[in-house]
Amino acid sequence: MRRLVSWVTILLVALCASTATIAIVDATTAAAQSPDRLVLAFYYTWFDENSWGPGRVPDLPVAPYVSRDRGVMGRHIDQAKGAGIDAFVVSWYGPRVENNQTETNFRAMLDEAAARGFRLALDVEVVSPFFGGPGDVQAALQTLLATHAQHPAYLKVGGKPVIFFWRQQRFDIGTWGAIRAAVDGGHNSLWIEEGVDVSPLSVFDGHHLYKVIWNPPTDLSYTANKFARFVRSAAANLGAPKVYVATAMPGWDDRKLGRGDSFGIGREGGAVYERSWQAAIGSAPDWIIITSFNEWPEGTYIEPSQAYGNRYLELTAKWAGAFKSATLPAPQAAAAQAAPPPVIKPTAAPPTPTPRPSPWRLRITRPFNPASGAREQWGGAIDLNEP
């Protein structure tokens, strides 16, 4: 259980020891409402032989890989465990097997996780090209709970399977209420929604932001504490506990994706990542989620890379340990400053992404896979960037 007095003491000491600004949220609304202090990380299983190259990603893994390789899955799990990460939250397009490596690779990864004492949860991509409407999402969730959630490696908190959602804004709250009633009316699983609007908490059990680095940048501590207050206030108003998941991320660089609003945030030798951890811990969250372990096209990876080596796994181990032990170390990165980092804009038009033979993260603005039939449904490309 969280000890609020300890948190207040730690935060006051940190304010004196660091130049970073950490706001302390109101004690009556900040108490965490989950018994487990988890560190999670978003993970992606769609990389193949065509994923790598200087025109596609801002950096490269130490050794480029394909996600279907079980050896790669095992290595990533071992690296995450060594860095204090409790579970991966894995992007999922639904239970369809054909042309959907997010399903086939997740099945294999569950077994690799079980063999290593690690856990996995799913991040349901509500805008998946395989979801034609609410009925498809409802059926997918029923399948998830009947199959994947029964696996011993699936993440459960208090005996309840954890499910994250991306772009649940596709449907209104009334539609989600009907889906929840049909799939899990007794709230025997934990559904974590995403975005800047917390009103879906009337149906969902928790809230997170996928991204906390925007253009123009905002103060990380302000953002983390603001959403902590929103979630705690919603919990009080609804008379039900709600899970607040704070976000840490090392930077952002999507300038190779061909987006009109692409930008880059320099990592400052790890200082941006450390400030985001300070802000997350300072908001007294239930859990912290890292964006991301291996989202390479958007430049948010902490996986070992050719440019940074193991730097971000080492920082993750330090801050995950601090979060779990209720201590707050001062940042070590030489460039740590309270001011937001500069935004790096493209100097030339970025290349147009080449359509891929398998589904790709729909956060990327590009036409959907024609083989899925989603082009006609959605009318071509859609922009799914954060507001």
C-alpha cells in the first residue's frame, strides 16, 4: 500500500536537490488506487526484414531483427526484466490470424514470457483495419478474455486481466457502455483508456496518455499532475477506484514517417527521459508506462541501439527501482534542465512511406492495407496524431 507521508517527504527532498520542478498533487486526491506499483512498457511485434534502414527509422537496433523470431522475443523479455519492467503492453489488431502478425506473434510471445516469469498485456488498437465496427471490437474482446487472458503469462492485477486501449475515441461512451456490459458487465478485468479526455472513466477502469511530449512542448510535471488530479477527481465523483497510469518517454522523432506535422525532441543525453520519470513519480501514480520499448519509427525506443547502446535500459533500471522503492534520485544526465527541450523540425520534405504487406501502427498517416478492405471503409489515409 502507498504511504502518502513517505511520498510527501521524498518529494520535498527532491525539490531541494534538483533544479527540475515537481509539483505535488493534493493529498486527498493523489493516493494510488492499485495495490501493485507496476512498471510497464509499450511493445510492438510487427517488425520484419523491410522495417530497417536510414530512410525508415531515426536509429537502428544493435542488431536488426524480425518480430516473429522467438529468440528476439526472449532477448527483449530478458532485457526488460533486467531493467525493472514488469510487463510489456503489446499492440494488438484483434484475433484474426491472416495478415495479422500482432496476433500470431503475441501467441508465441506469451509462451516465451511464461518461460521467463514475465507478463504481457494487450493494447487493443480500436482503429485496427480488422475492426469494421463496435460488433467486431466486442467479439475481439470476448475472444481476448476467453483465450489470451487465461494464459499464465497474461498480466493480471488483483486477479483481473489488464487491457489497454488505443483510440477508443472511435466510439462514443454510450457505445462503450454497451460493449462493456456485453463483454464484462461485472468489471472482472481492468480496462485502461487513453487520451486527453477522462470522461470515458464512467465505463473504463483507468486512464493513461500514450504521449506526453508534444509540439510545442509542455511541462512534464504539470501534465502528469494535471491528469492525476483528473483521474482522482473522476474516481471520487463516480464513487469507484480508478487506476492512474503516468507516462515516461525518452524523446520523440517521427520525421521519417512523412507526416505533415512531424517533429523531433532531442534526448539530451538521457535528461528528457529522466525528467519524464521524475514527473511521473511526482504525480503519485498507480503504475508507470514507458513509451516505448521498441517503437522505432516514432523514435521513442529504449531498446539497445547503435546510437545509445544500453543507456536507456540502465536509466530505466534506476528509475523503476526508485518508483518501486519510493525513493527519488536526482537526475544524472548532464543536460538535465527544467526548461522544455527544443523542437527539431524537418529541414526538407520527408520521404513518403512505402506501403507494407502487413498492418502497421495506425498512428502513422498513410493508406491502409488494401488487402484488408479498410481503404474503402476509411476513405484512404487518416491522421491519428495526438490532439
